[in-house]
Amino acid sequence: MITAATLAALATACAVGSWRLTTARWTSRAPRVAIILWQSLGVTWGLAGTGAMLAYAVQPYGVGVLPGLIAFADGRAPREPWDVLHVLAMIAGLTALAVLVAVLLTAGTQVLRARRRHRMLLALISHDDPVVPGVRVLDHPGAAAYCVPGLRSQVVVSEGALRLLSEDEMAAVLAHEAAHVRERHDLVLLPFAALRRALPWSKVVRDAQTQVELLVEMAADDRARRYCCPRRLATALLRFGTAGAMPAPQGMLGVHAQSLMARVDRLVKPAPELPMRLRYGVLALSVTLVTSVPFLWVYQL
């Protein structure tokens, strides 16, 4: 019972922490640290929530969650007799775990298919341009700039974007998209998209996905401004906003109209960086959350 109660309390704490984090103001001062915290909260919440039910279910075995599930799968008899509540907890826990795994795999498969189709489409309707070497250019008058993540990643811009932006502004945008590719931000977003599929009614999950999407853009902005003037990136974003930037295709990373002004304000008027002691404190909390769940799954308290 202690293990189940501890996991349930941990899952509740992660849910409350996620709700509080959606309105936190410090995250824009350290987007990479905030992303790590979001990831740890999501992983811990999922494993602790399902683990709480499974820990109660395997309680008759007198062992931890994982050893208890192995014993159950092997058909070993428990030390104490099963009752209806333990059986229901086993069904609920295994169902919840299966749903989380299934939606993650489904979301990943759909994204991979969308990217494969889009690469085939790009081969037909895009071309190289010496003005932007290494970038695929779409023959479209609208303003668009996005990346196709993956092992064969590509950065794509439209003819409209080339006409809209100056050379320096285009260099800033390309540095931003290259940051998405280099840091694999698509993998950061995938679990939150999958969780949104599993819990479409949850406002906390919806807000979490929105926040992580914004933090990913801010992290790419921070990487880009190492190689370009922040104001050039800000003016490029404003031009995209006034021109009505085309949304990125499904499975790609591109400009989000709803986050443009927040990113522009941050680039033009940067806030002080988060103190190192707070950064390390958040990272320590993230590591503690992620490592506590495997311990509670293996050992019984």
C-alpha cells in the first residue's frame, strides 16, 4: 500500500506542478531548462499514475510493481488471495499503460508517414537556389519557412519568403530552422502530442503542449541569435506575421502565428537569464522525478 500511495502522490504532484508551470514566468528566461522539466513531469506523471494502480494490483505478491507483473505473467500464485479491487486495479493499470504506449506509437507512425509523403512532394515541387544553398525552395507566393526533421532533414522556404525578407533576415530564419533540426525538437514535442491524443479533454494537457511548443521556438531563437542579430530575427518574425505566414505542414516545425509577438518581445527586450542556482535546482528536481519512478517500480516500500 505504501508504494501505491507514494506513486499516486507523485502523480498528483506532477499534475499540480504541470498546472502551475503553464503560468510560470521564469520559463522564457531558460527555455531549455523548462523543456527538461516539462519532459520529466510528463514521464513521471504517466509512469507514476499507471504504477500506482499496478502497485496496488500486485500487492498480494508482496513485491514491487515490475517483479509483481513478471510473477503475474508467469502465472505464479500470490502470497495473499486476490480480491475484486486488486483485479480491477490490474485491468485499469494495464489498460492505461497500453493506451499511453499505443498513442505514442500511433502519433510517431503518423508523423513519420506525413514526413515521408512531404519529402516525396518536395522532390516534385521544390528546387535548389544558389541564394540559399542547402535549402529547398517552394514555388509559392506565400511566406513560408519550416524544417522537415528526421535523419534526412531538410529546411524549406518559399519564393514568397525570399521576396519578403532581406538577406540578413533570411539568414536569421534559416539559423532558427537549423536549430530545430540540430536539437531534434520534433522528438521533444512528440510525447506531448501523443498525450493530447490520449486526453483531448484535459485543459492541462492542452496548455502543456502549447507551452512546450512556445519553449521549443524560444530555444531555437536562442540558438539562432548566436549566429545572427536578434533584431534581424525579430523583424523577420514581424514580417511573417504581417504577411500572414503559411502554417507548417503536419509533422513539420515552422512559424506559429500565435507565438510570434511573445518571441519578438523576448528578442527585442530580453529578460535577465535565470540564475545558475535556480537552473541547477530545476535540473536536480527533473533528475529526481525521473529516477524516482523506476525505483518505485522495482522495489516495494
